[in-house]
Amino acid sequence: MLFIPRILKDIALIFAESGKQSFLVGGAVRDMLRGEKAHDFDLATDATPEEVAAMFCALGRSVIPTGIKHGTVTVRFKGESFEITTFRTESEYRDGRHPEKVAYAGTIEEDLSRRDFTMNAIAMELPKGRVVDPFNGRADIQNGVIRCVGSPLERFGEDGLRSLRCVRFASQLGFSIDKETLAAIPQTLSITAKVAAERKRDELDKIIGSRKPSTGFLLMEQTGLLHELLPELAMCRNVGQKGGHRFDVLDHSLLACDFAAENGWPHEVRLAALFHDIGKPVVCAMNEFGVRTFYRHEREGAALAKNILSRFRYSNTVIDTVVHLIKEHMFQYDEEWSDAAVRRFIIRVGEAYLPNLYKLRHADAFATAGEPPSPDFLTPLMDRASRVLDEKKALSRKDLAISGKDLIALDIKHGPRIGVILHELLEAVLEDPELNAKEKLLEIAGKMEDRARQTPTPPANPQKT
Ligand code: ATP
Ligand code: MG
């Protein structure tokens, strides 16, 4: 018998007092049966959404009609949220995304039969804990198998997201996929193609957030989902690399993503690791010695990653961060770098991005050799960058000891010329931080102006000859 948290028993009592049934369903039951902590509680009931709302509103609880069209309301109870859905069946999935008709069902068994996988089609009656398992989901959980409820072809044909969910669960839980279920994925790709980008993104995020994302992506490749969703990544297969690289571009990218996941690094770093070399198949060329080159792949990769992330409607913050990390991932530090070069590197990357860029490079290095790089391979650059930052020497225009206003006071006209001068002053200060004092900068600016005045400016609208 499973342990039932007190809060679920309290909720069940409210249903019972109105003569209604309540069942814990979905991921919570699956996770409890796996011996894991359940993270969110979904309940199913024979009460209609209006009845559920009335029951809880009467007790002063807030009820939010989150998915009222599908029979779902969210109830806030003792500091937690519960999604409560009326037993339902679904039929006629005409667009491959959403059922055309949602009808209420009479029994929990009927409700379970519309669910995707046997492991997700188990209910636990509250408050006592009787388990309802019409599709032998418990045995599948025990054997670590993901299997569709009923015919896989039919189930994936009804809702094209299910095949992606299947691969996502395999990646998250480390389960294998039943043969017939797996075989149905390539046959229903055209249905998956119709699914809204946001729903697919949520699944991709869960794969990337799993302990070993490569499991999910390799299953996607094997079933054609990778080509359907991320053709740019699928194209990296068999793009071989020289110079210390042990893997083709696809395996290298997946390994980098796994490394970032294994270390618990932020989502943006994992995305950047996955896509950092995505420009390589596009710029791949052969030089005169017959060696493959990938010149400027980081620029091409940044542009492609921007397309991909926009296609999946990622937020602008995520897009900007990932694209920037990819664009900057090819820095080649050596001790010969002057302090000015280190300062320029910091400005180009941006101080806030440095920790994640170092992580990305670490993942990249790991995925090149297939083994951890020496732990201090980035330390010389990191040390120098933090020294430069500690010295608080000017690193951006706003750190200069003068501003545009000081230049205007020098009789320099308001307009683009101010920007040009500030830029040159910053360049000078990057070379020699000692110059960052008001009098010195004003003196340099004055000289620049004198020089500009002596050089005749071309006419604004040169006559065509
Ligand atoms: P998790 O929340 O851990 O990602 P979950 O199994 O709870 O996993 P949810 O998306 O929260 O997944 O859905 C709750 C339940 O609803 C599932 O367990 C499943 O029974 C059912 N379900 C969700 N999406 C679908 C779908 N596309 N087709 C059929 N049933 C689904
Ligand atoms: Mg859930």
C-alpha cells in the first residue's frame, strides 16, 4: 500500500462529503510507484467542474478555471495547487493536436483509457489508496517499459505530441520503449508535425533537463523525430572532424549537452552545448591539403540557433543568451594576450556571460576527447579575467572618466561625432588604463577634434560625375 499524504486525505474528505469520488492520477501515481517523490498532484473526479468549484468556493478556497474547456479547474488548498479534472473521454482528434470533442465519462476506467501510456493510466482512489490499473501499468513500471494504452498507431495518430512525450519519458526515467510503441513513431511523424511549437518546446526542455539528454535525442534520431523537429541537428550526423575530435558533430554535440546536464548547469548552457556546432555542416569545406575546415562556424551556428529557438517560441532572454554563447565559444586564449586583449575579450563577451561561456567551453572540451579536460585548462584565462575585473579598469563607455556632456562642453557638436570620440577614448583606455582620468581624456579628445578640424570634410551630397 502506498503512503498517502495527509493533504490528499483532507481533499478526498471534501469530495466524499458531497458524495463524489476522487482519484490521484497521472505522474504522481507513477512516481510514487517508482518510489520517487510526487511533484504535482492531478486528481480525477466524477464531479463536474462547476460542482468542484462550488465545493471549494464554499470553503473559501480559491478555484481557478485553468482548463475549463477540458473539464479542469485548479484548486488552492493549504498552500498547494491541485489540478482537478472531471472523468472524461476524448474522440475525434481532427487536427492531430486537440480533441474536437471532450465528453465527460462515467467511470475512472473510462477516463484512464484515454491516457497515453500504461504507466500514466493508473489511478489511486482517495482516501483509502485502492489502485485502479486496468492496463497493467504497474508491471510496465516495474520492468521499466513505456507502452501505449491500446493501439500505438491510433494513439499517436490522435495526438502527435504523444510520440515526443514517449521519448521524453524514456530520457527522464531511463525506461525502454515497447517495440510496437517505438515502431509507431516513424509512421505518425506527419501528425507530430502539426503540433503547436510551444507544446513541442516543453517536451524538448524536459529532455534537455533530464539527466542524460542524449538518450532522448538518440531515440529522436532513430525514430525520425529529430529530422522532423530539428533537421539542423540531424544534419550533423556523419560530419566528421579532425584534430583531436573523436566524434562526429552530432555525437559531439550530444556529449557536450550530457556533460552540462551531468554537472547541473543552467538550461541556457545545455541549449548552447547542444547547438554550439550546428553551423559546422553548413560551412564545412576542404582546404588545399584535403583537410576539413569549419571557418566561422560559430557565426553560422549562432544564426541557425536563433532560427531554431525562435521557431520553438523560446523567450527573447533565452534566445539572446544562447545565441551569444554560441557566437563567442571559439576564443583561443594564450599567455601572449596583453591585458588590453583580455579587457577586449571581457567587453565582447560581457562580464555577466563569462561563467556560462567557461562552462560551455568546458563541455565542448569534454565532448572533443570524450574525457574530462585537465581541471585547470581554462584557469589561466579565468584568473587573468578576474584580475582585470578586480582592478576595475575601464571596461565600457560608462566606466570612462568623462561622458558625452564633458565633450559638448568642449564645443564638440551634439550628434554621432560624440559617439565616435567616446569609442576612441575607450580604445585608448583599454590599451592604457592610466589614461582614464578626466584631464587626460579631455586632452586626447581636444587633440582629436583639432585633427578633425584640420582635415577637410567631404561635401555632404557629392555631385555625381
Ligand atoms: P510530468 O508532470 O512528470 O511531466 P505527467 O505524467 O504528470 O508527467 P502531465 O503532462 O502532467 O504528465 O499529464 C498528466 C497526465 O495526463 C499524464 O500522466 C497522462 O495520464 C495524461 N496526459 C497528459 N498528456 C497527454 C496526452 N497528450 N495524451 C494522453 N494523455 C495525456
Ligand atoms: Mg504532471
